[in-house]
Amino acid sequence: GQNIDQPTEMTATEGAIVQINCTYQTSGFNGLFWYQQHAGEAPTFLSYNVLDGLEEKGRFSSFLSRSKGYSYLLLKELQMKDSASYLCAVRDSNYQLIWGAGTKLIIKP
Amino acid sequence: ETGVTQTPRHLVMGMTNKKSLKCEQHLGHNAMYWYKQSAKKPLELMFVYSLEERVENNSVPSRFSPECPNSSHLFLHLHTLQPEDSALYLCASSQSVGSGANVLTFGAGSRLTVL
């Protein structure tokens, strides 16, 4: 079967750096997405990786290793507003999106 | 108004009621989706429409009935639901189905409680 694994919950301190990992086993690979979802709000797109390496977007970066079936989302200079759930999703060979259960990130002052 | 709008935001219904969820997108996208989001579970894809034609139906019980009258509007008709159907129902749209980055734009969801 197809599976996406990410930690259920993480806690970090304001101003620090946190890395949220995502590992996947899917039938083929056509890209990996990260979305952010604040409580009671819509998930919003953060990043898309289809080639190996690091994609940087301001305070957020996303890394992909296709050979290891692994990605991480790196958040720098954490702010209280970064408290949210972070969803990892992989598009398989049929262009179906396979979703992880999400990582709830709690930022403490 | 821009983005994806869902109404109602909250709905409480009994098991014998009939209700509908509505989704509207103002992005000019050609594909629309219904997802179910339950606590601590991955998003479950329910239905996909491309250019108003249903292209996917992921073994969803018949008590959920989608309708896509045009490329901007999507409905989910609900009938004789079960308590386990209580969840957040998310609508999303994208430029197309399939290749490319094909980023999804989500609505804020309709929180459904079935008593």
C-alpha cells in the first residue's frame, strides 16, 4: 500500500529552527507538496519539490531525496503565527495525491 | 470575492435530514475536488470533477452525492448520514487534473456534525 509518515506533533520555541520530516512509500513519484493549515482554516500551499535538493522560500525551505523517499520542511526564525498543522502529500504515478496525517506544530514563547 | 468559498461553515444535522454543502471558486480553475478531513487522519479524496465531468469517485457511500453544474460551483448533497460522517469537508480547485505542479487551492471547509 501507499503510505506517508510524518510526526503527529512537534513543539519548538519562538525564534528557533524546526525541521518537520516526511517519509513516503508510493507507487511512483510525481512531486511532493507541503501545505500549512491553521486551526479552522483552509490548507494553503507552501512548497513543491519534484527534483532532489533544497528549495528555499524566505523563512521556509523544503528538501527532497527521491532515492530515500524522504522530505523535510525547515522553518527558521519561528514566529507564533507558524503554529499550525503541516501536511505532506506525494503525487504518485497515477497523479493521485497521497496525504500524510499532518504534523501539528506548537510554538512556545 | 476571490479564492474558494464554502458554505455553510458549520452544519449540524440528524441522520434523517437532507442537506447540501456548497463550494464556489473564483479562480478560473477547471478542476474541483471534495475531501473529507477527520482528526489525525490523512485527507480522504471523495470526488474529482474536471470541466464539470466527474473523473473520480473513491468508493464513497451513496449517501454522499456530488453535483457540478458548472466549472465554478460544486455541491455535496447529504442524505441519511451516519455519526461517523462527522468531519470537516474541504473543497479545493486546481488549474487542471494531473500533471505539472497543479497546486490545490482549498476552501476553509464545512464542519459537519451528524447527531
